[in-house]
Amino acid sequence: MKSCFLTVIALWFALAPGRGAAQSQAADSLTVQEAISLALESHPSIQQAEFGAAASGARIQTNRSSYAPDIAFSGSYARIGPDPSFDIPGLGSLKLFPEDNFDFQVGLRQTLYDFGRVAGAVDLARATHVGSGDYVEMVRYGLAYQTIMNFYSILILHENIAVLNEQIEALRQHLDVSTKRMRAGTATDFDTLTTRVRIAAATNDQIDASRALQTQEIIFRQLTGLPDEQPVILKGAFASQNLTANPDSLLGVAQGARPELVLARDAERTAMVQRHLVSLGDKPSLVLNVAPGLKNGYLPNLNTLKWDFAAGLELRAPIFNGHRTRHQEEEADANLRSAKAREDDLSRQVVSEVQQALAAVRSSWEKIEATEIQVTEAESALSMANVRYEAGVVTNLDLLDAQTALSQAKLMHLRSLYDYTVSLTALDKATGKKLW
């Protein structure tokens, strides 16, 4: 069974640790870093978050504009009738005001003192802007790790399909041998029927894997913005080195780097600023009003436009507003407590996720070691089965079982490498590590 032996060698090289995807030699293939870069450069969700951050930045300047005076031009015209005049005996006609009344003014309104309400509004806008910027980073963080998981899903499916294709080819070669033996009278039709059943089962698995690959490639194009007509060609390898890490150190890193926690702290600071701003609701304000302009109706010539002005101070001191400020403070206090509780909840979740990811890393590495032994034993079993089959000691079914066992062992080993890579990625994500 020289052909079977060559098939086993081919399967081994196809699944050797550290081997990249089947398409990794292509000139236009993408690494995981390149895939992440494409996703972060073009994805609409990041653009949406960035526009939101830009809007919050503009809101800072909007609130700062309250420091500047409010200047506005106003003009009015009024026709008054009947004729506003009467006769005085011996003096003639006296007009009280003109029939055509013009009034043009440039009004200036400047807040002189408001107990820090404008400053509080600016601080609130600034805190919101910081949160918007951190939200952009969280969107980038989530999108990057989604791209990484999709990248490795495509790699594992390519590897699975390659193994299944080689398994099908090995079974077809075995079918040829069984057919020749049946014609020579040294084997029964049962051998060929059994082989065909195995080929059909492997073909169904290959079809399922191909459909899953198409789905993952569609997702990859959506993430990276690749056009539909461009093939998805990736290059990369699964992790194959054992990780040694200090759990306490990882937890400390996660508490400071996880974008969800950063955003929760931003929300808490924003709630504190909001609470301070609401507390100023009952404070008085002092405003300067100045309005120079042109107006007619002044004696002795009522129709002549003359310069005039009005200037004054406006003091507004709230007395009663239905306890609105008190209720707003209660609402702000509740929002602040909610933000603190949210941060505490996220902190616990982060600890749990890091611990779970570490456990998954250790478990996946143990599976790698176990499946390596399983592959070695399955290779030895297939070699013995080939020798015994040639000698007529074992049946065709025994040989097929040995071949299937080797293929399954190699697939399990490949799966363990994939799971280990995924668990390492999950650990990086749990600790807030940026891989881009």
C-alpha cells in the first residue's frame, strides 16, 4: 500500500504546527495585521463614532460662546393712523408723533456673573467629548478583535477543507485498490461499498465546511470593505508556544486598559459634572444690556432719525420654580450612583473574563499536547494496518477505520491549535491589549 503511505505523509505535512493557510504564498494575501488595518480604516461604525466625537467637540465651543456677548441687530417700521395731530388755538397744529415710525437698534447682552453655570456647561461638554473619544477607541477595539476572530475562522476552515479533500483522495485511491481486488477475486463487494460510504460522508463534511467558509468570507468583506469580486486570500499561522503569565499582573493591566472600564469612568466623571451643574440652578445671574440705535419721533422734528441708546443691568434671582432644582439634583445623584454601580459591575466582569480566558489558554494547551500524542499513535496504527492488510490479516474495514482515525486525530490537533490561538486572542481582549 505505497499509495496509502504517501497519503499519510501528505496529510502530516498539511497539518504540521506552524503551517499557514493553504493560500499563504499568494502575492496579494493579507496578514492579520493588514486585515485589522483595512477594517479600522474603512468601517462605517468607526466613522460614525468619530463624527459623534467631532460633534461633541463642537459642543464645547458652543457652550464657551456664552462667555462672549450676544450682539443682534433689530429694525422695525410702523405706520400709525389716524393722523396723530390736533390744533391749538393761536398756536396752530401740533403733531404728537410721526405717522411713519422707524426704530433701528444694535443690542448687546453680556452675562457678567452666573455663579459658574457657563463654566459648568463647558466642563460638562468637555467631559462628554472625552467620553466620545474613548467610545471611538472602544468601537475600534471591538472591530479589531471581531476581525481577528473572523480571520482565524477562515484559516481553520481552509485547513479543514484541505484535510477533508486529502482524506477523500486517499479514500478514492483505496477504492481503486478495492475494486481491483474485487475483480481479481481477492476481495468482496462489501469492501467497495464501505469505502463509498466513507467517501460520501467525507464529501458531506467538505460541503458543510465550504459553506461555512463562504459565510466567513462574506463577513470578512463586510468588516474590511473588500469588493465582492476580490478573493479573500489570507496568510497566517496558529499559535504553538506555551504562554506563561502572571494572573495578578494581567488583572492589573485589564483594570486600566479595558475600554469598557475607561468609558464607564468617563460616564462617572460626566455624572459628577452634571450633578454640580444642576446644583447651580437656583443661583442668580447678572446681565448687562446695551442697545444703541436710530429712531425718529423726537421733538422738535418728529421725522428726523436720531441716535439714541438704552443701557441697564438685569438681575435675575429665582425664588420658586416648583422644586425643579431639587428634583434635578435627585435625578443627577441617581445617575451618578448608577454610573458608579456600572463601573463596579464592569470591573467584576473584567476579572471574570480574564480568569476564564486564562483557564481556556491552559486547557487548550493541554489539548495540543494530548492531540500530538494521538496523531503519533494514529500514524503508527495506520502503518500497522497497512502491513496487516497487505498480509490479509485485517479487513478493508479495519484499514478504513485506521485511516479515518488518523484524519480525525489530525483534525483534532488542528482544532486544538485553533482553540489555543482563539483563547490567546480572548485573553488579549480581556486584558484590553491593542494588537494594532
